[in-house]
Amino acid sequence: MIFDKMTTAYSKSIDIRTMTEADVPAAAAIEASVQAFPWTESLFYQSLKDDHSAWVMEEAGQIIGFAVSSQVLDEASLLTIGVRPDWQRRGLGRQLIECVIEQASGQGAAVLFLEVRKSNKGARSLYRRMGFVETGVRKGYYRALDGREDAILMALTVDEGGR
């Protein structure tokens, strides 16, 4: 896989590998712990069936993060990403995004798109630091506790070097 093993200050070894059907319950549980309106297990299974690219990040056999992306021609999209709350703020989300970027670049993507909740300032800041730019707004795109929330559209130009 793209990042077979990596060493962080927090763990001796973290693996990023292709998601399998057996990983779906753990990925869905992480999604449910970080999103108010999460993807269901059936959405993860459908994504795998649709041949989307999907990865899990694990440490000592425990899944601690995931990412799912799709690509059509030269446009890739990050569909969902999550890191277990007790593993956040350690650079792991960045590593998952780098994996998505590398995959997209290797498959000839010119651009990687994503949508993020307007209120998710931490994620928006990470994406900007990684070179994503805000390109638009989808009004009322996300369900919210008090109705609907706008999505901020972001894009990263991808080249053969990954950025």
C-alpha cells in the first residue's frame, strides 16, 4: 500500500491499507463518533461495491481512521474521512489525505475536490494548510441539528508529484 508502515511520536507503527468489507463496522463506528449525521455501514459497503478507493489506518490491529474517495476521469473526490477521537490532533488525518492525494495523482487526477461543513473550522484549516482552496458554497447541503448547514467546496490541484 502507499504508506505500509509509518512511525509517529505516538506509536511505533501505524499501517494504512486498503479497506475490506471486514473493516466496515469499525469505520462506521468511527464515522458515528465524529459526525452528527454519519455514513451508515450500508453506505460504506456500497462505496466498496462501487469500486471507490477506501483505506483504513490501524495501529496494533485496531482501526483508528479511514478515508474514502472516488475518481471519474481526471477529477477525484474525497467522500469521507475520519480519525477516532482519541487519536485526533496527531497528524493522522493529514496522512490519510496524503494517501488519497497520492492515489489520485497516480491515477491521473488533475484535481481533488471535497466538501466540508462550514462550521468545521479545524478541518477547513487543515485542508487550507495542505493547499486546498475554497471554490464555492453549497447552500443547505448538510443536515444539521437545527435544519441545514452550508458545505464549503474545496479543491486541490494535483500533479504527478502529489501536489
